[in-house]
Amino acid sequence: MNPPDWQTDVEIHPRDWVCPAVPFWVAGWARSPSGLIPRDIRARCGHRVFLGLCGLPRPDRENPPGPPGAGFSFYLPPVAGARDLVIELCDQHGRWTEIFRHSITGMPSSEATPAAVDNPPDNALLLDLLRARHARPRESWSTLADELLLGRRGEFVDIMPSEPFKGALEQLESRVALHYDHVLITGWVAHRSQRITRLTAFLDSAVPQPLLHGLDRPDAGQMFGEFADAARSRFAGHLRLPADLPRPVAVRIFAETADGQNTLVFLKRFRPVLLSAAGTDLPPVSRWKFLQAARTLNRAVWRCSWFDPSWRGFLAGAWLAYRAEAPARRLPKAGREQRTEIPSGPLRITLVTHNLNFEGAPLFLQEFACHLCRQPGVSVRVVSACAGPLAGRYAAAGIDVNVQAPDTAPDTADDRAFAAALDRLGHDPVWKDADLIVANTLVAFWAVPLAHRLGKPNVLYLHESAGARRFFALDFPPAAIARVEQAIASADRVVFPAADGQRAHGYLGARGHFRALPGWVDVARIDSYLQTHDRRNIRSNLDLSPDAVVFAHIGSFIARKGVHVFVEAIRGFVQHARADVTLVFLLVGARAGPDPYADLVRQAVADIAGADIRIIPQSSDPYGYFLATDVFVCASLEEVFPRVVLEAAAFGRSIVSTNVNGIPEMLGPAEAWLVPPDDAPALARAMDAALKAHQRGDRSKPQAARRRVAAHFDTTVMLPRHTALIRRVAGGVSN
């Protein structure tokens, strides 16, 4: 590791270093002959800390020119009683090094902004220290704590476009969702007279990440018609965020215009909030590490007595937060249903879903509802928080659908108001007359406390691979998240479609009420489809030649499904494919209307020259695409127990899939080509292996996959097991 060898100069500063009574600029440059990279910069002025802007282009001080730039700047307010200005720079190794110090004449206390006040104890800071120690185990606890505290105190100024630019960032607040190490950046920007030829974002000073610019933005064109290309000024980016960047993270966006100018148009600092990923940013649960982190922060800033009940209460809450977000060492110990006679007789069931769209979890519940209605003495009602196309299928099956939800939003922090809303809802016969209430997904959690208030047995199905604290981190306050956790902890049964699905919620499963019960696929319905539809005709209708080898990704266009990873795998795959083989790639599931993620996928597809890649809208009947496909690809980054993989296996397709979450419980190496998630080269190699097996007529894996799915996950096998479980719960059979 190179020692810090920064060369620096401050070129802009107050005259004679006498700070004025208004904010002022400090700017200069810093470079490292040994190749250190500036990651962030801060200034200490008195008791206050200010985060600045580094990595700015300075061609006169760069050798060779280009990122990372050597320039830096600060916009500093006057500070009461400040005597020194200290500038520190963070390099790519996470080290903060003092690069400049100068005495200053500050303003009297009455004329300057007061110093910032440290925050009281909070879970987030303690967990951040555990994260920092996990990422940099050789650093001392106290050093890491000091850096975090300075980062918390750090003040900064965001930059928005100014003349001759106009624009805005959208959905980029002080806390930003982090999905699989990526953040989604969207907005619009235009120049008054010049066409913007390139838009580039920097999260890391040394790594430019191009943004997709020039997308339709008709409202900007109407409001700012005098600006060049304002009607096509929308931009989007799916940016990879290095895990070791200092917090808060700064995103810098530069606009290059047709006249050759390159201008900083946006600077925004934010704190990434991990919503989706394996959770390895935290170390596995360790009481010793937790106590070390708590002791370090208590000595540094909180200074609470270890005998203080409020401090002990804080530690208990922080420990629960750590257990909730850290990767579980083992799955919770699941209880077993008692081997008693399954209760029979009349049964009135209310099923609760968060929507009626053609998605995995709502389709799961719709098929379950239809099966239950066919059972003697069972009547079913469905409640959905919003309307959707699945209502037609329910109507065709003679099942009543009620569109309703609590009239107080589930994200309220007011427990009494939410409880009163549940009481008002409970007067409806759909709840009052039910013998059993079944809630489907985390979003429908509120049906569990409603069932408890009515004294009704209840079951909660969870299809999410993220725990409540992560899933609702940006949407629910702590009090509302606590209600979700209470629903999971208190439900009569919580059912997961894969054993691995319990991992994210394991800290709530101490009662032994968790059950792993796989989902299903209707093999008979697929066989009927195969018998009544001609593959050649379907391929002809889809404009697919008879000799084409078709790879298909079928599912929603969202980051979790890894569509962007599949596209990158195609890029590598086609470079080495034989020219005499006709390859077609289908991406099925694009949503109608503006969608930044889909826009980015389309751009990535357009950049792959010579490949036949087709983006196809969402379909209420995807079976035709399964039948037309030769190799089905699941590129998901998280996936509890995906029905599309079951369907592909039942159709006898060759399957290439990531080995995430519950997928290895569904299929193994003998049935599919399994690869790690977010690894486009590995996915491309598996696609090549599947292609070669297809060309030589080797059907061993797809045949084995179909046999396994038909034997273990057919509706005739799984639906009776699910029915037996809810009958036991309705009949009062305990764990």
C-alpha cells in the first residue's frame, strides 16, 4: 500500500485568511505521484466539519489527464471562534490524510453560525460501525468510530443546475435505495442553447459511469421550450456503488455540450440504504463485536452509564436491529405439524393479497383460492388492497373479491390510529364471518393483527427474501416496522415457499411457528397446453425461424430479476458464438409507460451489434413463450421460489439459472445449469453449455428437471399439503 504522498495547493481562499461574515469559497488541487485516488474530501473549521467536492477536472495538474481530476473546492460558512482550517483527503484505501492546514481569523460568536450538535444514541450509527469494522478489520474500533462521527457531523451543499442549464434530480433524497450494489439515478437536464452530447456520473472519482440521456420528457419541453432538446432531456443511470466509499456518498454529474464544454451540473450527497442483497455488509451476529462497537461509541460520544435502564433499553433495541439485518448463521428451527387427524367440515376463509396483478405472489394466491373452492364445505372470499386484472379470473371461478384496506395507512407511526382503523375494518362480514384469515406477502401484514383483534386463526405467507426492516426501510418509520415484525412473530403460522426464505426473518421465529412449504406448478395444465398448441405455429406467429435457438428470460423488468445481467451475458455470449447458428433472445415482461430501468435495458440491448434481442411487453399468457423457447434463463439476484422456473421445467425447457435463495431447493446441477448471481461471464458460459447440449440432442437435464418438478412440486402434490396446514390452523391445532 502506497503511503500518503499528496501534493497540494490552495489557490482560492479569503484574503489574508480573514473569514468574511458570509459563506466563502476555498479551492485548490491535490495529486499523488504514487497513484492514490481521491475518494472524498472534508474541511475542519473550529468544531464543525464540512464535506467538499473532489475529483474535479484540472488538466493542468493531471498526468495523464482524465479521471480522477485533481481539483477540489468547498463553500464554507463562517464558524464561531475558528482558528484553523484543516483539509483532509480520503484515498481508495479508506485513509483520511491531512493535506493542508492554515490559521484563520474567524468571526465572533455572535456573528457566526453555531457549531453542530452530536446526535443522541441511535441504532444506525452502531450498525454503521459494525459495517465499517467488517469492511476494514485491520482498523481499530476507535479510528473507525472517529471517521463515522465526523461523517455524521459533516455539513455539505448540494449543487443543482444553474444558468445556462436547467434540470432536476428525481427520487434522489437524503436516503437512497441500494439494490444489489446499484443505485438508480433519474432526472432531466437541458442547456439553453447547446445540445448535451454526453452525461457522465461519478460515484468514485476514478470511475466515470455514463448516463443514458436524451429520453422523452414532454413536460420539460412544454415548460422550457427555449432550451435545446428540452423535450428529450430525461436521463437515467443504474450505477454500481463501491462498498467502501465514505458516507454520505457524493454523486457528481457532468454535462458535455456540443461546444466541447464539460460542466458539473449536479452534486448530491446521500446515504445509501440497503434494501436488496444478501446482507453481507454486516458481520454475522456476534455478541462480542456488538459490545465492542457499543462500548467504543459510548466512550466517544454517548457516555451513558451501563446501569442506566434507558441505555440498556437502547442496547436491546440495537441488538435486535443487528440480528434482523445481519446474515443468519443458521436457519431458524422450524416446528412440525402434529400428526393429528386433519379437521374437516365447513370452513369460511378470507384470503388477503396486496394486489391483483399477474405477478408471482398474487397468482399463487389465486390458484390456491380456486383449489380451496373445490373442497367440500369450503367458501372463499378475497380481499385486495387495490384492483387489477386477476379480478377477472376470480370472477370466472365464482369467488368474490373485495377491494379494501385500512383507512389509516399501514406506514403510520401512530399505533392507536392504526388499531382504530383495523377495528373499523373488522365490522365488515368479510372479516367478521371468517373462520380463518390468510395474508399473502409482507405488504398484507396488517391482516394478521386484524385477525388477532377479531380472535381469528391466521396464516401469513411470505414470499420476500428481505426482512421487514430492510424491505420497508425507506417507506415505514420504526414504529410501523415494529408492527410488521410483531405480525410475523405472532401469526399462528408463517409459511415460506423455500426453507432458505426463513433466513431473513429468522430472528422472529423463536416460537417454532415457521413452516417451509414449497409452491407448485400445474403440470396437467401445461401438458394440456402442449397437446393443444403447435410449437411450429407459435414460433411462426412470433416471427421465429424453425432453425433458431431461442433463449428467453420471462419475468418482470426489475433489477431483482437481473435483466441487465442477462443482457451483459448475451454481449459476451454472442462474441464467441458460431456464425452459422441462428440465435434469438427474448426478454419478456417489459411494462407499459415510462420505466427508467427498462430504458437502460433497451439502451444496453441497442449497444450489442448484430444480436437478435427482442424486448416483449408483459403477457397474461406467457405459455406461448415457454413453448417457443429452447433455453430458459433466470438471471435473478434474489428469488425465493420462482414459479417461472417451475413452469420452464414443466415445459421441458433447458434451464440456466442463478443459484440464489430457494432455487437450489428446486433444481440441482443434474437438472439445470446453475451459476452465482450477478456474474455475467459465468451466465454466458452456462448459456454456451446449454446451447451445446441442445445442439447435440442431449435432453438429460431438462428431462430430469421435469421429472423432479412433476414428482415434488405439482399441484396434486403441494396444494393438498397447503390445504392441510390451513385446516389444522383453522381447527386450532397448535405447534
